[in-house]
Amino acid sequence: MDTKIIRIADPLNVKDSELTEAAGIIRAGGLVAFPTETVYGLGANALDENAARKIYAAKGRPSDNPLIAHISCMDELPALVSAIPETAEKLAAAFWPGPLTMVFHKKEIVPYGTTGGLDTVAVRMPSDPVANRLIRLSGVPVAAPSANTSGRPSPTQAAHVIEDMNGKIDMIIDGGPVGIGLESTIVDVSGGMPTLLRPGAVTLEMLTELLGEVAVDPAISGPVSADVKPKAPGMKYRHYAPKAQMTLVEGTADKAAACIAREALKAAESGKRVGIICTEETRALYPDGVPGIVLRVIGSRGNEETVAHNLFAVLREFDDKDVDCIYSESFSGENIGRAVMNRLLKAAGYHTVQV
Ligand code: TXA
Ligand code: MG
């Protein structure tokens, strides 16, 4: 299949005329990748089971892993969900449009092909102007997983989408690099206590401040054993996986850096290529210019949003450079750091070392 790639001239001031063709493709049951404020999404008509099937095929994704339906405004929500609990209204007022997904009981119109057989549907209203306008022009809710091949890090630039999806989908919209860099926060509001299923830029601290108590799904911080069914089915897969074995070193930044530098030198001496994830604060603690060591500053400990923003691009770069192993420092585990640690732990297959 020929994939048409279009570039939005000024993504913050996108014109309807730039998105007319893309909206037509979605309405006709095709696939269009587009930027959002979190990561690039792979969009199709969420009400069309056939279109959903094409998404799973393009990504190589297991079909029991449900898709998020994206809407452009509140008026589009009641058609999809059987009830809008008060908690959801509060969350929507505070965080929509934005990087928050809520899980509701679905209406019949939402096909099981979109929800992976579940009676619930995940809904998000993106704030990114290109994403929001594309959904509005399509005139249908847009099912959109991250636009990566299943198992690869989510795409944060159009080039990543082109790597994974060129030739497999109808169109890729290049709207430049995304803002946040990690996927949306997911909160289940379908019954009882609101429950955090995936941490993101709308942090647990922000949710708790607004709602009081919020439960946290155990799949967020640890591996899911084979007999437990995680609430967000996607959490059981080794998502965000780089090709190399990754080790996450936990402890103070200085001690972690010393341990990583030692292990990396040993590995490099034995002929391996090693990727290291460090920070502006710890950069000087690593050796310079050692053959076989690829050292990447992922951002600043003083501003973990920068770490979130660069994480997936760095993991992809290590894939491209064919490193044999990756060592990463660890992060606070609070605020956006909770989302960063969730993705790093999954990328490492929960392989951690304490120093
Ligand atoms: O930021 C995002 O959410 C991006 C952009 C494109 O909007 N999308 C995204 O989609 O990350 P995806 O498919 O890569 O991740 C969706 C996650 C999966 O872990 C899935 O299991 C969970 O949402 N999910 C979807 N529907 C659900 C449901 N009804 N109940 C529980 N979890 C659900
Ligand atoms: Mg994904």
C-alpha cells in the first residue's frame, strides 16, 4: 500500500483544508496516523469493526488489547457511554481536552472489535489542535492506539511513525514532535472507586487533589502474574520494549552513575555495545568517548517532564544503533516521574538493580 505523508505547515494553527483528505479516509474506513499531545496515534473510525481490525493488523497487536476512542468535544461523549458518573464530569472539567483517558460502560453502538471484547470503552479528548480538528472533521469517534508496531516504543515524532507504518496505512500526518512524550493517564470511572490504570502527565497527585481518594492498579508498579487479569489489558504486554536487555539501576543518582559506568566499561571491554541513559546532573560522572558506549542525556532530574519527553526517542535510537544492553538511571516515581518509572520498568522487563 502507498502511504501518503502530509506535513502540517503550522501545527498550532492547522487549517481545515489541510485535514479534509485525512478526515475522508477515516470516514471511509481507512487508517491515518496523526500527532497528539501525548504520542502519535493510529486512527480509524471507532464505530467500524472492520476499520478497527485494520489497526490491529497494521500494528501486529493482539486483538484482546482494546483501543481508546478519541472525541473532539463533550457533546460527542453521550453517544458512546451508557452513563457519565459525577467523577467523570469532574475529571473532564479539570483535564479535558488533554492527556487523560477515562474508562466508561459502553453503549451498544461501540463494537466489541474496538473494545477488545470488553463492555467498557476508554475515551479521550485530545487537546492537540491537529488531533482535535481531525476528529471533529471526521464526524466519527476515532479509535487510536499509539502508532508504533506492537512492542516497540511509542512514536513521538513523525519519523518514528514512518519507520513503523510506512506502506501499511493510508496516510501519515506530520505535525512535528509531540509535547509530552508519554501516553495518556488512564482512569477507570466505570464503577466504585476511581482507579488509575496507567500513569501519565495528569498525575496521581493531581487526580487525588481533585477527587480525594484514587485507587492504583497494582499492574502499574510491578509485573502482572499469569493468573491475574490486569484492568487495562495492555499493561500485561512487554510494551515500550527496546531490542536490547535493559537494566534499571535504583538508588541515589551518584551511586547509580558509578555502578552504571563500571558495568558499561566492563561490557564494552568484552566487545558489547552499551547504551546508557543519564541526566544533565550526572553526565560528568561517566567516561567520555569510550568506543562501544552510547551515552545519552535524557533530560534533567530537576524537570522530569524533559525525561518524559525524550524517553521513547532515546529507546528507539538505541534500537537503531543495535546496542546489546542498556543501563538506565532511575527517577523519582512521583508526579510525572511515576509515569517515567512505569515505562522504564516495563522496558526493562522489571529487571532492576539496587545500589
Ligand atoms: O496517549 C494515548 O492514550 C495514546 C494517544 C494516541 O491518544 N493512545 C494510546 O493507545 O496510548 P494504546 O492503544 O497504545 O494504549 C491504550 C491502553 C491499553 O493499555 C489498553 O489496554 C487500555 O488503554 N484500554 C483501552 N480500552 C480499555 C478499557 N475499556 N478498559 C481498560 N483499559 C483499556
Ligand atoms: Mg501503545
